[in-house]
Amino acid sequence: MATKEQDFKERFVAVLQDLRTNGGKDPEAMFLIGSLAARLIDRTSQPSWASFKSSMTPPAYASLLSDFEKQGNQFHQDGKAKHAYAIQVLAISLIARTQTDPDVRTGEAFLDDMLGFLIAAYRKARAEDAKLN
């Protein structure tokens, strides 16, 4: 029987593979990931997603994961697959921080870098929209 850590690692690897393979093919999903991550870190005035995660207290971490679970399930029920996917990516990044497996930690660094890129792309698009309006 697989442990929770093994189950997580399998899911984590599947999400990373999907992001690498299909992420560039779905700009809307990537925008949703970047926008949600940016809003979360902006609320805490953290400079990056990685620093946002590392600054979280255990109660804040538990609360955010619970919120992600509820909202992700609601999006799934409402047929908003891309919104649910965005939440899944951020949740998996949060959980990866708590893992000790060296492969997961390496993947976490890759995912944090990707999230940084998506946050920057979201902010750039938002700034360009502000210039046009």
C-alpha cells in the first residue's frame, strides 16, 4: 500500500508533466494560475511565490489548503475545469514545501520558478491593460 507521501509524489509528478507538456497550449489556464498566485502574494506583500509559501504559519497553511479544496471542488462541480486546475497547481506547490523527498523538492523549485514566470506574465498583462484604459 502506498503512503501519503508516495501518493503525493505521483500526483505532483503528473501535474509537473502536464504543465511542461500542455501548459504552453493553454494560455487561459496559465493566466488563471498566475493571477491567483499574484493575488495571494500581494495580500501578504511577499516578493515571490516561494517567499509567500515559506512565510506561512501552520494555521494559515491549513486554512489556505482548506479553502483551495472547497473552491477547487466547487469549480469542478460548476464545470470550471481551468479554474480548478489553477487551484490544484497552487495547492500542490504548497504541499510540496512540506515534503522531504529530494525529487519533490527539486520539482518544487522548478514549479516555483514557473509560477514566478506566470505571476510576472499576469502582472505585465495587467499593466498593459491599465495603459490602454
